[in-house]
Amino acid sequence: MIIGIGGVSRSGKSFLAKALQNKFNLAGKTVEILDQDDYVLPTKDIPLIRDHVDWEIPESINWKKFKESILIAQKRCDVVIAEGLLVFWDKSILAQFDKKILIELSKLEFVNRKRVDLRWGQEPEWYIQHIWDSFLKYGSRPDETDPDILLDGGKAFDISKIMNVLRRYYV
């Protein structure tokens, strides 16, 4: 099974992927998580927006390598979880997902979380707005179909409920 998890930055994608991995592992399933951030192109190959590298656009991702990694992981694992801001952008990858999970987050909650996210230093307000706008433009919903599971990233995830939906498919 291949699961795609999409959502704006700081919505809980990585947290959810790890929680699902733990639950599947407890059920005896092997799981690999592929984080879209691990497939960004070299900085020199990514366009700039003002003085910042524009990580928030489809052109920043090595889609071929990301897709190949998903297909390779599928051969060696029971469950593959691919997650990222733009994970639903590429139609050939979207077609590989057996289940799509979208985590929504209010703009206010996103901005508040992003302001305190200092992993890459303090981001200017205009860039935080750019991240939000890029998500709405490129990552908010799969083009072809609605997500199988829609979550509110502003609330605690009910992992057992999510697993029940996924197990119905998997068994």
C-alpha cells in the first residue's frame, strides 16, 4: 500500500507519518517513509523569489527520483508513506497512491506555527505568506480526486480511527 500525506508546512505530516509507521509496525508490517524534502534539487537549480530559494514550488523537487524511490520502497515494504507539501502535485505519483490523506490547517494556525519554526532561521512575513500561497496553488488538494481522509491539523489526530480506515483497505 502506498499512502500520500499532504498538507501545508507545520500541519503535522511528518508526525502523522511516524505515528502510522509505529501502528503498522506493531501490526507486523514493514513501513518506509519518504519525505518530499529529501528530494529537493540542488539549491543552484531552484529559482529564487526575492532573496530566498523558492522551496515551495514544484520546480524545486526532483520528481523522477521521488517517484523511483516510491516504487523501489513498494517492492521491499508492506507500506510506503510519501509525505510533503507538494506530494499531490505530480500526476504520475498521485496515481500511485492507494490512499491520500490531506491535513488542513487554518491560515492563522499555520502562520503562528511557522513564526516559531526556527529550523532554517526566522522567515520574513512575506515568505511565510508565500509558503501559504504556494500550498494553495500547488498542494492543497489532489486534482483528480478528493482525499480519502481529510484531517484538521489544528486538532489531535485520532490515529486509531485513521488506522481503522486504512486497515479496511489493507486487509
